[in-house]
Amino acid sequence: MNLWRQATYGLRSLFNREAANLDAQDEVSHYLAQSAAAHEAQGLSPEEAQRAARLELGGPTNAAEQIRGYGWENVVKHIAGDVRYAVRHFARTPLTTVTIVLTLTLGIGAVASMFSVIDGVFNRPAPGVPDDRSLVRIRGIRVEQAGPRLRTMAWPEVTEYAALTARFAAVAAWTSRSVITASRDGAVEEANVQFVSPNFFATFGITLVTGPGFVRKGFKDLAEPELTAVVSQSFAARRFGGALNAVGKEVKLNGIAVRVVGVAPRAFNGPIQSYDARELWLPLSSYPLVMSSIGQSFASRDSSMFMVLARLQPGVAHETATAAANVVASSVDADFRSADRLPMRSDVVPLRGTMDLGGIDGESLALSAMAGVIALLILAVCTTTVSSLLLGAAVARRQEIGVRLALGASRARIIRQLLTENTILAISGAAFGLLIFGWVVRLLATQLIHVDVAPNWTTAGFTVSFAMVTALICGLSPALHATRAGVADVLKDGTRGATSRSRLQRTFVVAQIALTQPLLIALAMAISVTLHGFGPRPGSSIGDSVVLADFESDIRESQPAQTHDPIPGVMRRIASLPGVVRVLPQRTGYGGTLHLTPVGPVPGGVFKVLTVPVPVDYFRTLDVPVARGREFTAADLSAGALGRVILASDDATRLFGPVSPIGQRLHSLSPAGQRVAELEVVGVVSSGQVSDNEELPEVFVPYTAERIDVVLIRTTEPAAPLLSALRAVIQAEAPKLPIVKMETLDQADRARRKVVLQASGLAAAAGMVALFMASIGLYAVVAIAVGQRRREIGVRVAVGATPRQVVGMFFNSGLRLSLIGLLIGLPLSAAALRILDVEFEIQWMTVPAIALAVGAVVVAVASLATWLPARRAAGVDPLIALRAE
Amino acid sequence: MDQANTDVIQGTMDMLILKTLSLQPMHGYGIARRIEQISRGVFKVNPGSLLTALQRLERAGWLDAQWKQTENSRRAKVYSLTRAGRKQLRTEADDWTRRVSAVARLLDAEA
């Protein structure tokens, strides 16, 4: 009632100001009239009575104001006034305002998105899983000399866990494989499959989107093979045009027909979060048929291939369950003795947050720690930028503040004004930042479906309030500073005391550059690691007329006796096609490492090299000229004890100096230094055209091609239009041979580059944002210093300083700040690299180069950010500058 | 020049207004006159404070206000006590009595 009355009265007087004013005036004038009448009744003349009444009241306007001054609506009115004033101020300084808002926007948007991803991975159930609080993973651990490692488990061990019903309400097992299937348009593709115990979905508590699910649903219902599958929504959409169409349809996996009996919830990607899309779930009983391993049962003690998830009984702690699981593991340990037997353990960990990255203590933790650190660094850079800008703005407004103080504004009033401005900035920055956040999250939700990145308002709220509080605190200190000086001081000389204030700002800038540097170095390292090994391929000039055909080998491998290898036949058939010059078997990757030492005239040291197996005619096919000697011939494949090698020209010089390497001998050594074999150099190819490894020299050895997975096809014309014809020929020749991939070298390169560019683009963007913010801060510091010291510059110029000297003075001071920042950032960068080293294996050789490059970039950008405002100092006219004061 | 203090005792203005209005509804000047009359000129009400206090009491829900047309076509705001106001008056009056008697006891003890 009371509050209601306050509210309605306040609102009425707020929205109907005229009426409220009139009321107050009427009340006062009625009072006056009454009072005057009373005085008149006591014998005063009407004029005198009026005067006496006014005297008592103390002025009618004043009294009406006093009446109107009561109530909460006046606070609103004052704030509205502050806001109007603030908006006018922003309109006067659009550049600073936009920069501050932009900085807040970028910082808040980036950090909220980052935290949202971290939160999606670690604080929420895996996608598609409704309730995971009691879900755990039972991890098998083998204690090796180097430390504990994760192991897979054999079926008998899994059944023993399932028997621990006092601890586990349900136990399910799975194993991941990849199979070959035909896509909708008939092309062969690979799909990731998980073979699961039939109670898999029930253990998760997952309700299928549609379909009845597996026919037999018990943990041990594995007696007869059941050829059914639950598919992911994306698979159903791709193959059948939607979840509803999928159920009852057939898919062929490794040539075996399987009936679709259900569709998993959207984004469900199996028990462990992974960047690979899991598309099909099959009952374990279908494993022998689909994976063609009839001879070898999954249930045998020898086939250790399962991972285990379980639902805990209510009230059972992870520690209790781990103790029970360890009993099982040690009994397995006791009756499963092998030659390299190592102690086995098990533990029980929450399923949530486990990722497919291996490592026992969860490299995922390191990953999230890195993401978190980067996010906090961005936030820190962002807030320091904002505070240095605000500080600059407050220092620049000392005159204005002085005038307001002189006109009688209280210090609290001015601080309130400045805080109002900061709040407006923070709110608009937060609003735009959340806009970006929503946008990024939507992008992530479509691009990164295997992590649940729904807009997370808790995270966003946390980030926004953090940014607001920081902005306010950052704004408070300059406001207190700016209002502390006496009125007279401020008005007399705007420059005095400026140094102490800008010292705070300088500190901010140094901190910013210090923070930017590790961010940039970390990002540069990540980019360089991603890019590593993506140099130009040998013979890339003819990349469009070389086709790589990659054939699935698992099936042939699993039944070597039953099927004859169709690939030699396929190769003969392709070679007979018009337009095909040559068909070669190709081995992907390196053969291994060797330690070589030259024999004979030049006593060299021991060289560690990578062997690259190449087939006969390899260099001719790729148009790489053999500079000296010859290529491998068929005779080299059966050279017996004396192996033949081809060297790159640089390595030949390193090994043999000026002596012709052809016919020279090399000894390959065991790691202990004993001679293993003797090798003869038969050819030399130009280094520039073959080497794509910077770490170790490469030595080419003959490739014997016992088992062929990849075939290299050289054509006379660009091969891209021929691909479908080639595919048809291969399928006609060997209908059961799945083609995993078929593309020209150029296409493969483009695809890889695209992936790398996408990955590094994001990282680079974050680094650029950080650098941009730091340079804004630096710019502000120098610009404000120039503005504050106009008088000093005027004096200097008047007594004969050249514009170049004046500019140099400011430029040097700005540069000094950035160098101090760089220096302070060094330990931070080292820490960042340490974190990165956990995640990627850093090649420490490249670190100095990257550090130098990042340092150079920072100094260059800092120089620019300093030079632009410093240049203004040259434009100071001493006459105007000195007169203005 | 020695002049008796005619200020209303601090913190009692609200109670005086409420008490005055408990007799009958009246307008601002009327309240001021009544307080002066009943106190026999001991208290002289400051019009500014009175009008602000009326505004505050009205907002608090202790007073109701009505605009009335006066004979010389002016508007007059006439205040009356609400139930909440009556309750508030009792509370304040009790409080006041308690404190005054305490002060009186103290002064007696001194004598």
C-alpha cells in the first residue's frame, strides 16, 4: 500500500511535471493568501500583509521547489540529467567512446564464448545425454615404467564389473571402429561405428528420437548376431533425408547389410567427447560379421578392446567404486599373465568432461586450462585498455571538472557523473558483446556439434558483470584522481600533476603489452605447429595431373588368406587407360629413422636421417629430375645385403663433400653404434624439389610394396575431370574394394590448407584483437601526453627545438613503454609455452624465431601507435599554445 | 537581544501535524495557525518545513489530500488523517509521553 502510493505519486509527478508544479505552486499561493489575510486582519495594509507573509514563507518559488524536492522521482531526474550530460560528452568525443565500447564488446564477446565452450565440455552432460550425474567411466590402467597408461579391457573383465551390482546399477561397454559404407550417391565413404553392449542406450538413459532400438537389450544378449544399427541424426539426414525415413532402412557396412532400428538424439556422439563424428551404434553381437573376424571372438580373453561406462548405484561414491573395480582389475592381472605383464588397475571417474585425447590425467584439463588462461588474458588486456582510455579521458577533462567544481558542484556529484558515464559505456559494451556472443555460439553450435555450446547465460552473465565491475572500478580511480586536486590548481595550470596521473596509465599500457605478448607467442606457436609439415610437395608443379587413390585396407588385412589382393589387378587396368602415363604404388609417410656414417675417403660423423620409401620410377613420374646417377630400378628391390639409396643434393654434399657421391658407400648403424648394413648411393636429386622436412635429412630407399594402400596415378592432362571415370573403372575391376579417398595432389593440398587456414585464422584473429587493444592503449597514452604538454612543447619550440626533436621525444617515451612491456612479458610467455608444450609437442628450435617475430611485430605496431599521435606534437604552434593558457 | 526559542522541537513536527489533523481536516495554513494557537505561541511553524512535511506524510500514506475550490476561486489542498495516520499518531504520542516522563523523572531527581 505504502510502496504503491510512493510509486504512483512519483510516477505521476515524473510524467506530469506540469501538474505537479502547479499543485505545489497552488498550495504555496493559498498558504500565502491565508497568511496575508490573517496579517491584514491584525491591521496591516494589504501590501504590508503580503510582504509579511512572503517574509515568513521565505519566497514562494523556493517553497514550491522545496515541496517538489521530496520523493524518489527526483533521484531519477538527477540520473536522467547525468545521462543527458554523458551522452552530450560522448557525442563530443566519438572516437574515444567508440573505441571503449568496441574494446568492451570484443573482450566480453570473446571471453563469454570461450567460457561457454569450456563450460559446455566440462560442466554439462555430453550432447544428447539427459542426466549424467551418476554416469561414470571405468577406466583400465596399466602401470608402465613411464607411468600409468590407459588400457582397453577384454570382455570377461567387463562382465566382472557388471557383476558388481552393489556398486553399479548398470554397466555397458563399447569399442570404436571405422567401416566402409556407400554414400547416397554411391561413393564409398568411411563411417565411425561403435559396437556396444545391447544395454548401451538404456545405461545412458537415452530415449531414441524414433525407432524401437536394438531387438535384444540385455547386457549379455549376445548369443545370436543381430544386424541392426542405431544411427546419428546427421547420418539419417544425409543418407535417408531425415530421422523419420531412416527406421527400417538398410545400410551396408563393410558390405554387410544392417537394418536401422533407431535414431539417436541430436548431437549425441557417444560416451566420450570427440571431434570425430560417431555415426552408427551396432550391437556387439554383429561385430564378428561386420568386422569379418569370425575366427576371433570379441569375447575371448585375448581381444582386449573395450571401454566401459556405468551408472553408479545411488549413494555410491567414486572412491568406493574405484576400490571395487581395482579388486576386479587385480584378479584379471593375476590370471592373465603375459610376457610383458605389467600391473593393472582400474578407476572410476565421472563420464562428464572426459575427452578422446588420451592421457591418464586428462590432457583435456590442460586444454581447458589453456583456453581459460587465454580467455582471462583477453579479459585482462581488454579491461586494462578500457581503464587506460578512461584514465586518459578523465585527465583530459581536468579543466571541465575544475570549472564544475568552481561553480559549486560537490565532489560526490562529479564522481557520480563520471560513474554514470562509465556505466553507460559498460552497459553498451556488454550489450554488443552479448550480441557477438550469441552470434559466435550459434556459429559454434552448427560447426562444433559434438560439444554442447548452447548459449550459456550464466557464463555470459558472469563475464558481463565482471566486465562492468572492472569498468566501474577502472573508472572510479580516474574519477577520484581527477576530482582530488583543488579548484584553483586545476584552473590555474592543467599540466601540473599530470605526470602522476599518467604514470598510472603508463603502468596500464606496460601491463597490456606484457599480457599481449604471451598471447601472440602462444598463438604463433599454435599456428606454426599446425602448419608444420605442410611445405610444398615434391613435384607440386604437376600436382593437378597426379592422382592419389587411397584404398581401405582393414578388411583385406583381417582376412589375408580368404581374399586375394585386388590392387595389382586394379593398377594394371588403370595403367592401360588412355591418358594415364604411369601407375605406382605409394607408401604414405616416412619409413623410419637411420643413423648413417659414410665409408671411405671422407671421414664424416654420424648422421641421423629419415628414410623415405619410394617406388621404382617415382621421380620420373613426379617430374623430379635425377641430377646425378639414376633412379631405382626393379633390380634394386632385390639387391640383397647391399641396399641402394638416393640422396638429396644438399645431404650428398654434407656427407661426401666435393667428391662425387655416386657409388659411395654408407654404413647404417644401430643406436648402440654397431654396423648393421652397407648402403650404396645410386642417385642424387635436387634438394629444392624433394625435401619437405626441416628437422632431419631424408634418404630415399626402394619401396618394395608388399601391401599397397595408396596408388599414385600420373596422367598427361589435368586429372580432376577424370576422377569419376577412374572410380568407375576401379569399381568395375574390383567391386568389393572400398575407395577411401581419390583426389589429385592439388586437391589434397587445397583441402589441407583450407583446414589449416580455418584453424589458424581463429587463433590469429584473437592475437590481432589483443594487439589492436594494446596499441589503442599506447595511442591513448601518447596522444594524451601530447595534449597535456602542449605548453611545454610550445616553450621548447619557441626556444629552438625542431619538430623532429619534439616528435622524437614522445616517440621514444612510447617505444620505451612497449619495450618494458615486452621485457616483463617474457616470463609470462615462457609460462604460456609450457602450457602449450603439454598440448602440442613444441619444436623448441622454432621458438627463438617465433619470439623474435612476435617481438618485432609488437614493436612495429607499438611504434606506429606511438608515432601517429606523436606527430601531432610537431604541429604545435608555440604562439597559440602559449597564448591558450 | 534575547528572544524565546519558538522552533518546533526536532522530530516532533510529524506528530504535531497528525495530532492537529486528528481533530478535523484542514489546509496547510490552518495547521500552522492551530499549532501556534494550541501551543499558545510557544511554537512558531516554519511554512517551508510544514509544506514539505505534509508532502512527506501524504506520500507515507498517513494523510489524505483533497483539492477544494475556495470562495475567491483559488485551489486549496485540504488534508485529513487516514487510518494508518491515526495509528502512527498513537505510536508517536506514546513514544513521546514515555520519553517526556523519563526526562521529567531525571529532572526531578536532580531537584
